[in-house]
Amino acid sequence: MLLLFYHVAGESQMLDTPHYRGTIPRRHETLNRQRSEPLSEPYYDVIRPHGGVLTDRVLRGEVREAVRERAEHMVRVPLGRMGLSDLELLATGAFSPLTGFMLKADYDRCVEEMRLANGLVWSIPVTLAVEKDLADHIREGQEVALCEGERVLAV
């Protein structure tokens, strides 16, 4: 499982998903005739996420600090520009339903059939590039700290 703690310098506004409230001004009965029908309750005008579930991989509060401390003793994997970009998209739910970088089953099916292992349409391989020398020192399933410079961004 990938647990992310992502912090943007200054503010952390991007960690919270904004919902825009609105009202429906009118409903269409036919193409030729409309009637105004006010709603008693406002609704949330949010696009349903791909796969039906918006993933939020951002840790908060005490859990975030505990994982940050644990990460100090993990193998550190430096992120390049693409890795940082993908990490942000994973953390904020833009790559929903993905909860982390792709494992082999998702990657193989994505490349071959443009689907995830569960059959959901997905055309973008989301992988983490790691130098071979570093990869040789990481066991399958081992937790690692994903870093930008000295700053740990994710586990």
C-alpha cells in the first residue's frame, strides 16, 4: 500500500478537493418547452472519478508524522521530474482509481490492452523509474521513501 504525504511549499490547498455548489436553473421536459423548477437543496457539481472512487492518498495529522519518522530509516528513492508529476497526480486523485505506481499486472495489461488488471480502461502506464544500482538493493514489497532532494514526499 502506498501512503503519501505531500506538501506544497507555502500552502497545502491542493490537499483538499474543492466541491462547487450550484443550483439547476431549469429542467428540460421537451426540446421545445422548458419550465423553471428551483431545487430545495443545492447539489455538488463534481465529475464522477474514473472507476467510481476518488483516491485520496494524503496522510494527515499524527499518522502523517509517524510515517514521516518511519521513513527516515527507509531506503530513499530520488524522484525525477516525471516521478514528481506522477506522484502529485496519484496523491490528489487525478489518477483515480490508481492508488500508487503500477504493479506488473496493471502495467502489462495497460501496455497490451489499454486496461488495468481489473479490466477498467486505462491507457497511461504509471511507473516509477529507479536506477538499476538502487533497484538491486530493494526487495519486492519493501517500503521505500520517495524523495525530492533530502525531503521525503511519500512512502
